[in-house]
Amino acid sequence: MAVGVLALQGSFNEHIAALRRLGVKGVEIRKPEQLGNVSSLIIPGGESTTMAKLAEYHNLFPALREFVKMGKPVWGTCAGLIFLANKAVGQKEGGQELIGGLDCTIHRNFFGSQIYSFEAEIAAAELASKEGGPETFRAVFIRAPAVIEAGPGVEVLAEYPVPSNNVLYSSSSVRIQEENAAPEKKVIVAVKQKNLLGTAFHPELTADTRWHSYFLKMACESGEGASSSIVAVEGV
Ligand code: GLN
């Protein structure tokens, strides 16, 4: 079955192109009934308030929550990660509606506004290939969020050292992973919890398809695979 890509706003075309490079069909999802045609879903980056307003307008929230509850694999990138979280902070009073399911608190703009967007080489053991291929990847952070609290069932897949000029660095109101507090504070930027994957960065904006392969493998293992084409996926 094909992989759905929520196509309300943001980088959905880039996700579909990345899936195509892996021989997998990505299907644009804009209406609740279209979720019945896909076995897994990618929620792209973009602007989460706008995305939430559009999702509300199209009455997508109940169907999206049901999709998550059914245990179908869902991957949120950046704004998509915010969408999947149980709680988001760093936003205006009231915030925006979330799908929830991921037992995390996300700071919506942890790394700052657009001008603080950046790229970095970071490590994720899950991306290492059996042949010993590199486990580091180029992470593109655009007005990026970060996971500031993660529940016990959440697996941390990647972290990033908190820039010393980050306003949250010394804030006592925000608990950054205590065990990583010294000598360098790190913030969580990629997580997995059962059927849910969340990344604060944008793998779809790079030529590296390993995160997409990783998600397809998750989908395959959950029995909600994207058909035999996944056999062609390498590196994970
Ligand atoms: N921080 C943005 C938001 O709140 C997300 C940015 C992104 O998806 N690149 O929606």
C-alpha cells in the first residue's frame, strides 16, 4: 500500500519525491476519507499553526487521531513532529490543535526564528548500514522545534548540542535531558515511540534517503508496509 503524505501545506512534494527515489508511491492526503487508502503517513514540515487551521477546516483531526491510535506508522518532520506531540510549548496563548500520541513536550521554535535556521552533521546510530556505512547525516533545521521532555516509552534517536546562545539553555523552566547536562547539554531532535517517528529536521530537503528508508522499514515491520518495493531500500 502507498505511503500517505499530508498535503495541506509545507514540504509534502519533497517527501513524495524522496519516496519516489526509493521506488515507493507517496499519495497526497487532504481529506479524511483518503487516509483509508494508505497504510502509513508522513506529516511534513511547514508552519504548524497554518497546518492545524487547514486540518481543522478539512475536519482531519478525528481521522488523523484514529490513524495514530490504530498503530499505523506516522512520521512527523518539524511542524509534523509538533503536530504529533502530546504537548507543545513556545507558542501564543492557546496554541494550536495537535494530533497527539507522541509522549513528548515539544518547544515549537526551540532553535529560534527563520534567521537561526542552520544545517549540521549529526549522528544517529539507527542510520548505520550493516556494511558499516556512516551513521552521521546532514540535518537541516528550519525554525526548528526540539523535544524538551520525553516520556519513558520514547526512544531517542538523535540529539544535538544546545547552542550556548540559545535562550532556553539556562532556563530553569525548561528541563533539558538532565543526564546530558554535563559537560555539554544536548537536546533531543529525533524520537521513536512504537508506530510514531518524529524528527525536528528535514530529511526530505537532502539527497540522503536514509530517514525515509528507516520509516519504510518501520512501516514494513509493523505489517503496514508500502509493498514489495521496500525490498529495494538499502542502507537500513
Ligand atoms: N517551528 C515551526 C512551527 O512552529 C515549524 C518549522 C518547520 O516545520 N520547518 O510550525
